[in-house]
Amino acid sequence: MIKNHTIFPHFLLAVLFFAFPTTGLFAQPKIDSLEQLIAGTDNDSLKMEWYNQLRRIASYTDPGKAKGYILEYIRLAESLSLTRKANIGKVYLGNTFYALGEYNKAMDIFLETEQYFEEQKDTTILANVYNGMAAASENSGSDTLTLKYFTQAYELFNAKGDERRSGMALNNMANIYVNRKEYKRAIPLLETALEKVQNSQFGEYKALIGNNLANAYKEANELNSADSLYKLVLSQINEVDDSYNYIYASRGLGEIEMLRNNFPAAIKHLEKARDLSKQNNFVTNQDEVLYSLYMVYNRTGQYKKAVETLHNYTALRDSIFTSEKDKNLTEALQKYDAAKKDKELAETQLQLERESLKKRNFLIISLAAIALAAIALWFLYFKSRTNRQLEEQKDIIQNSLQEKELLLKEIHHRVKNNLQVISSLLNLQSRTIQDQEAKNAIREGQNRVKSMALIHQNLYQTEHMTSMEVGDYIGKLGQSLFDSYNVDPDKVSFNMETEPLHLDVDTLIPIGLILNELLSNALKHAFPENSTGEINVTFKKQTDDLVLSVQDNGVGYSATNPTHKKKSFGMTLIDAFSEKLNAAVEVLEQNGTAINIYIKNYNL
């Protein structure tokens, strides 16, 4: 299975107003030259033009620096009473906030400029504002608003006959459907978008939309169409001038060749994408390519390269997580410092107001009235301060809970990933072992690891971070074991009956390991020589106990364990975890084998 990391790059407002970026090699001399020109003139109109040029250069390479240039551009426009240009500068500022990930600030700016350009009936810039509002809405999780604004942008661009920008709006609309995995709705929009930019002088747009359409074809399993379009994109660009699109097209071709089992060609394309990602320090691209390479190395028996690539992938993912965590911590500290200063300023202002009020009252009313007023004011102030402190404490607790929930989800995610790495390493190890008993032991170890990984995978994918629905887990575990032992479900059926119970992870893990052993024993021993039968699992609450029952109609426990003298490792595990759960184990032989576990120590 190929890891699904399809990338559908957005055409944001930045590409509508800004030229494509100057490469880092040539940008700095240009920046230095423009800054020298600005320092040497008092002409504000010329300064505005040069700040606008600096903004174009820095927008893609350093949005933080671009923000400073834009603020100067707006200040000069307002000082010259150039209202339209000042509002255009605010649109630039909204783009920059978006690039910096400050989506709420971006939306505030776009809403302000929308009102101005609607009043001016300036549909060209208004369409770009709608495009920016859509991008900001999407990152706030509102698909409905996003589609609304992209559609408004498209209608305005299309009405003016602007093929390039209307094509970009269609691309962005298609991206919403791609995120929903509605590829059949996305593909026609992308095909139309690609037609609209064919005559564009900006080749970058054709490459980006072409890659998006090829990715959609691939996800919809239209591999021939995807293959042709990826190759067309590569024929129209080169790896130096447009490494971004070259990497994605190469990776797409590599994944298609993996699906076709043409592994030499897949390795060639994926290694090319990996090397270019590394050269250009595209961390996200590199991490996705590394995972695809690990898969193809593993499938072609190049286990040393597979393990090496998997290690690099894991290290890169950890570095991304650490970088994001450090960034979030810095932002949190900055917000805390700002809030603290605001609070101190408010308290100082309040104290000054109280002093002024006391002096005024002393001149107007009697000593008794002053005393009463002071008492009343103190009571109101104390009550207000107490309420404010309670609200602040409530906010702090709420934020702390949210942060802990996110951290817990990430922990479950990383535990699942680590268990998956262990399972992959066991799988690689088993291929180098000739002894069948050793292979069987490693496979059983893999199944035990998978039984725990299923729990952690579910915990980070749902809102329940400490518990899991038992029926869902039993179904997934049963399917995993049938696949592991290559059992034909048409010969041995798997039936289950469970009550709708959520169990705490500390209870579910030992239950899962016990169930793993019982099902494994039944699949290995109950139905010899391809005989048919069925396995029934029930899990229910009975009085104060939880009862887990596994029953098969196979050859029976005595037939598979005639001496009962030597206890297997699996039965030892069952006894150990049963003791932890304070559970009683009952083995019955009735038309096969029935094992009942009565659990007393559990948490719902």
C-alpha cells in the first residue's frame, strides 16, 4: 500500500498579485540595490514603487521581511491620500499574514478591503480578495465558506475573460473536493483549469495545475492518464528552475510504477525526487518521498536500504515534530508576555482612576459620604477583580486541557508509529530466517504488536483518547489475524456479538492480547487440513463482570493438546494477563472448544 500524501498546491492571492519569486542567488543584490535607492531619496512616490518591488521579491522567500515592506507601502500611500493604493497594500498584507500562518488576521484584513472594493465596484481586485478569503477560510476548517468565496472569485474572473485567474480559482475549488476524496468532482474542474492556463505566459501555473490533475487521476486509479500528464509536466520544466514541480511529478511517476510493480523505474523516479528534495531543503517533500522509497526497497528485497530509509524517514518526522513544538512554545510565550503587559497596564490605569475619583469626591461630599463611596468602590473593584481572575483561571485551565489532549493524541500517534516500525523490522527479520518454528514465533510476535498498535491508532484518530469501543476493536483484530494466517473466510467464518462498551486503554490492551492468543490458537489448531468451521466471539457485561467468550467447532482442545503437560507461551500470556485483570478462565469442550474469561478488574 502506497502512503497517501497527494499534494494539491493552492494558488493563493500571492500568485495573483505577486510575480513568481526571484531565486535566492539573485534576490539579495536586488534587495540591497532597492534599499539603497530608498535611503537616497525623499520622493515618497518613488519609495512606494521600490517598496512594492521589494515586497514582490521577499513575499516567497521571507514573508516576515515582506510584511515590513508592505507596512511602509501602506503608510506612504495613506500619507499621500492614495486610498485605493493603501487598500491594495492591505490586500498584500492579508496575503502575507496568510503566508505566516496568521489566518484570522488575514481574514480581518480581507473583510475590510472587501467592503472598500465592493463600494468602488472594482471587480478585478475584489475577485482576488475573495480568493484570499477562501484560502483563509479553508485553513480555519470551513469548507462551505471556502467554496463560496472561491466560486465568487471564479465568477468575477470568468466574467472579465481572465482565463489565467479563473483557471486558478477552479484549481482551488477542485482542491476542496480532493480533500474530501471526491476525485470525480475535482477532475473536470482541474481539466478546465488546465485548458484555461494553456496560453498563459506563466509556465509555473501549467506545471502546478498539471501536477494537481495528475495527482487526482492517480488517486482515482486512472493511472495511464496520470502517467501521461506527469511526463508532460516534466517535459515542460527543468529541475533547476522549477524544482518544486519537478519533484512532485517525479514522485508521482515513481508511485505509479510501484502500483504497476515496475520497481526499477519506480526507484529511479523516487531517488531523483529524494535527491532534489534534499538539495532544495524541501523537508515535507523529502519525508514523503522517503516513505515511498522505503516501501519499494522493502518490496524488492533490498532490506538494508529499506531499514536505512525507514530510519531516515523516522528521524526526519521527529525533527519536524520537534521544530513545530518549539515554534508553538515560542508563540505561546510571546502571547503570555503580551497578555501580562496588558494586564499590568490595565491595573495601573485602574489605580490612577481610583485615586482621581477619591480626590474629586473629597472636594464634593462629606467625610462620611467619601467613606461610603470608598467602601462601595472597593467592593465593586474586589468583585470585578475576583470575577476576572476566575475567568482567567478558567481560560488557563481550558487551554491547558486542550494542549494536553493534543499532546496525548500525538503520543498515541507516535506509539502507533513505533509499534509499526517494530512490526516492519520483525517482518524484515523473518525473511532472513530459514527455521519455520522461528518464523512462526516472529509472526506471533508481530500479531501481538499489531493488537496493541490497533488500539493506539484508534485513540489518536477519534475523540476518545483514553478508551475504545470494544466491538470495533474485536472486528479489526479478527480481520488482522485472518490475514496474518492466510485463512480463507469462506472456509472458516468469523462471527462476533458485542455490547456497545467503551473500555479504558489499560483494560483493553491485556484483553486484546488474551483475545489475540485465543484466536491465534483457534486459527492454527482447530481446523486442520483446510477443514471448514466457524469461530464465534462474544463480549458482554454480566452482573459485575465482563465476559469474553471464544468458541470454535473445530477438533477440540484435547485433540490439539493431548497431554496438557507442557504449557505454551501463549497460554502463559493468557494466565499472566488474566491475573492482572483478576479474571477466571473456563475451558469447555462441547462440539469443539469454548473458552470463557470472567473479568472482574476493569475500567469503562
